[in-house]
Amino acid sequence: MALSMEEQRILAEIETRLSEDDPRLAHRLSKAGAKVGRARRRRRIRLVAAAAVAVLAVLTAVAAAVLTAVS
């Protein structure tokens, strides 16, 4: 769900204040967010790979069924 312009402005203000008040914490939180993004990308890649393997398996089964029916 997208944030409204006002919500984005408030969030940016909170982020700025956090960076000013506790730069070390702000840095740690930004690193944690990057890790979540990488994990999400890895999960998406695994899902796409699994879907590709499933499609290949179905196509192979269909081709085998057609070849067996023809023979």
C-alpha cells in the first residue's frame, strides 16, 4: 500500500531526526533494511527457478504422453 504525500513527508522527517539524534542506530537500521531486500530477492529467484522447473517437468510429461500415444 502506497503512502500518501503527507505520510512520506512525516516518515522522511522521522528519518532525518533519527540520523541526527543517533547516527549509529540509523546506520544499523539501514543495513538491516538492505539485508531484508537481499533476502526477498533471493526468495523471488528461488520461486522463479522452481516455477521454471515445474513447467519443464509438465512439458516433458506432455511430450512423453504424446510420443507414447503416437507409437
